[in-house]
Amino acid sequence: MHVSVSARGLRSLLLCITKVSRRVAQFTSVCNVSTFRSFHLNSLRCQKSSLTMEQAANDSGTPAGVNTPVSVEETATKDATETGKRKNDEPDEAEKSGRGKRRRGAGGKKLRPGERYVPPPQKRNPGVSFSQEHFDETSYYFESGLRKVYPYYFDFKTYCKGRWIGKTLLDVFNSEFRAESIEYYQMAAKEGRIKLNDTPVEDLSVVLRSNDHMRNTVHRHEPPVVGRPLEVLVDDGEVLVVDKPASIPVHPCGRFRHNTVIFILGKERGISELHTVHRLDRLTSGVLLFARTLEKSKQLDQLVRDRQLEKEYVCRVDGEFPEGELICEEPILVVSFKIGLCRVDPKGKECRTVFQRLSFNGKTSVVRCLPLTGRTHQIRVHLQYLGFPIVNDPIYGASAWGPHRGKGGHIGKSDEELLQALVQEHQNLHLLDIMHDCTGVGQEAKKKIKISEKMDKSGRTAESDESGESCQTQVDKKLDCTETTNINTKNASLTESQNPLSTNSNGNQTEAADSTRKTPQGTQDHLCSECKLVRPDPTEKELIMYLHALRYKGPDFEYSTSLPDWAKEDWVDAE
């Protein structure tokens, strides 16, 4: 009887091996080596299972042939259930030994002659703040009450956008970065200023691919801002509160980098790694909060979300504002996300602002503003809708909104027509804080400023735009502001010790002997069109808007500033 059972077990084993061999033969021609090894392992498991069955039959005296033969699929499924792995997850010999892995830097395949390697995108750490390396790109000098920045070399970097794939660099520059001529980009490429995957590109006819990394080295000029130092109101290790002057952006954007609150604090006071709690428009002044720690940033952010942070502003508007409390609850819609332009529209987001007149001088009124929500340009848009725009608001007080300047939401133009009208009225794209050349008028506006080198008796260009600023955006010099990374330190401009006009660590201004110099020496670049232009300085009226963040109050804190001169009851407009 014992011999009979052994014979049956042996026949079962041979039958299982035969079936596995046939399946291996069928799959070997179509499966890869890893699959073949999986089947080989399953075959060994099947043999082990049959031997175990035979042993069990011998031990218990039960005939092996009574049980149904276990298939390869059932064995693999059972094994996967026990181990928690799929059968193809088994590491093979090459993986264990480290051989057979894809080579880094070669894309895992051999490049054909003439084929270029496109590296995978690198992971960026959004938490990295600006460091001393960034602050040392250039330095400030003060002239005619303005804070100015020495021109400097800078690298704008970005990965290839989806809409650029399959296009040439020439096509992309021609269609999307039109503030500079194609001739400029061709000359820049010949000098090695345009790189693709860290390799200089001499021919702009190269076709872009996914994950291509582009770098454009430019000679960067920043518009001047008011020269008043930043006043720190509170710095307790958790919160930093400053009184922001008008005309200075909070953080780098558009054409501004060093002339921003973040950079000024870092360069002059050594304060870095700040977390923004809220932002103020570039032309708005007043209380500006920063968190020093991530924990405090989250705490303040939650107060903003829960609307437990009370904000109080003051402004001066055209006309006699009604007495008493006036509430505006008109919804606000974003017209253009690229420039943050908004208007009242039924499809917009719910909004609520409380206004109260403080004084009236016979021509203009000082108004207290309590925004209970935090929409973009909320105070300015609601005042425009009520028919009392801020006196010197270059956007919402412009005639481009129509004869009534947008009162009651009556514009009479499409969003596209409105945007074009605003650009044409100012001939100054930077006044709109445009970050991309979305209008396509960069080159035309630039031609109007150049006027082909007409000079006046003083040797300066006779034609310029109204505010004395460049009407071209930084769009031609950047590929994407949100994806700007490190700088070209090798070409960084003058250091602090080399500049005849500089600031000490306390931010005190030092004057130079030649205070009339408009173009600093030693900062010229032969390809830079901005270096060929000399502009009059902007006036105070063009740098200041009569809107001021007076007070920010929370459950257990309150930060405030004094009233600006233009908000005082006895103030009289010089004009």
C-alpha cells in the first residue's frame, strides 16, 4: 500500500512538472527574462508543493490522488497572499546586485548620433528662501530721494511649457517674448546667453521637447522706488511688522527684485526666511505683517481664514463721500489673473466693505475702509463702483473705464478692450504690474520710447513715456517669474564695497559726489537696449497712491501706524 501511494505521488509530481514545462515553453518566446524567472520560481514552488503532498500522504496515510492537483496560478496566488507581494515584484539577480539599472545622466538608453539628451525635471523646494548669495547680486544707491539698483546680470530659468513642445526656440521667442527683437535673441544666443539643458544654444531653430530646461541670462534694470527707509514697528522673534512705503512691492515680481520689501530687509537688516501673512499693492503703504516662524505663519493664516484679523485702511477719494456708514457688498470678478485686474460682476465672489467718511476739504474726501473679506483690490474696486475712486489710482481711476470711470459697473467694453485701453492710456505696462506680455504691445510701446535716438540739447533722449519708466515688461527677460531660480553669480554686478553710492547696515543713505549721474559707470552691456536709454526720474505722484493700511488687529494683538500726511484733515493738494 505504501508503494502504491508513492507511485501516485510521483505521477502527480511528473504531471505538474510537465504542465509547467509546457507553459514555460509557451511564454518564453513572448515574456521577458523577469517573467521567465517568475515562472521558474513557480515551477520550484509546484515541485515543493507536490513533494509536500506526498510527504503528507505518507505521514497521514491518505492517498495523494484524492486531492485536486494544485495549479501554478493557485500556487502563485496563495504565495502572494502569504507574502503580500505580486509575483512580478520578486527582485531578480540584477536588481539585487545593482547591475542592470538605468544609467543616470544618459536616460537609460544610448543616444543616436546628433540626438540630444533631455534630463528629467528637477524637484524644486518651495520652502527655500532668499540667501546672501541672492542679496549680493547687486546693491542700492540713492539719488533725488529715490532708491535705485545698479543694473546686474541675472539668469531666468524655466522648464519647457506644454504649448512649446514641438516648437523651435525662435518660434517661442517670436510669439511669447516680444518685448525684444528676434535679432536681440539671435545675438544673445551667439554670445552664449541662452542655454538649453545647461548647454549654450547658438541656433534658435532647435526644437523643444518635454522637460527641456531653458536659461536666459539678461542685463536687468529695475525701476526706482521711494528712498524712504523701511521702518520696523515690531520684531519680537515671532512676528515682524514694518511700515511699508508706497511704490515698493512686497516680494520679487515682474521687473522688481532688489527693490522689494523682502530684499531690502535681507540686504540692509540681515532679516531673511520670512513668511508673508498678507500682501499690499505696490503703490499702497502701511502695516505689513511677516511671520518669523512656520508655526506663527500657520497661526496667523488661520486667523485670516477665520476672518478674525481686523483690517483698517484710510484713503483719499474724489468728490464728497456720503456721511455716515456706507456698506458695499458687490461681488468682485477677476478680469485678468496675469495682472490681477478686477471689476464688479454678478458672477464674482461675495465681498463686503464698510466705508465711513472722516473729512472733506471741498474737493476730496478721506475715507475709513474696513474690508471684511479679502478679495484682490477690494477697496479700490468697491470705491470705483460707488463713484468715488481713489484720487491717484492709476488703474481704477483711469478714463479707460469710460466717461463715468466704472461707476455702477457701467463700462461699455469687453474685458479685452478694457485691458487694451488701460495699456494704451498709460503706455506703461509696469503700472499695471503685468507679469507677462499678454497684450502683445511690448515692441510697439518700446518703439515709441526709443524714437530712434532723438536727442535734446542736454544729450538726453527727447521722447519718453509719461512716468519716466520703461514701457516694456520684464517678459522678454524672463521665461516665467514663478519658476525663477538661482542667479548667475559669476556675472553679478558691482559689490557693496565697489559702489560709490551705498548703504550701511542700518540703511542710512550716503551721498555721492556726482548726484546728477543717471547711468552708473561700469554697468553697461552692449546688447542691452535699456542701457541705451536715459529716462527722467518718476515723480512722487507716480509712485504714491492715497491708500494706506492703518491698523491690523487680532484677538490678542494690534499693530498700527500714524496717519500719512495726505490723510490729515488740513492737508491741501499742492496742485
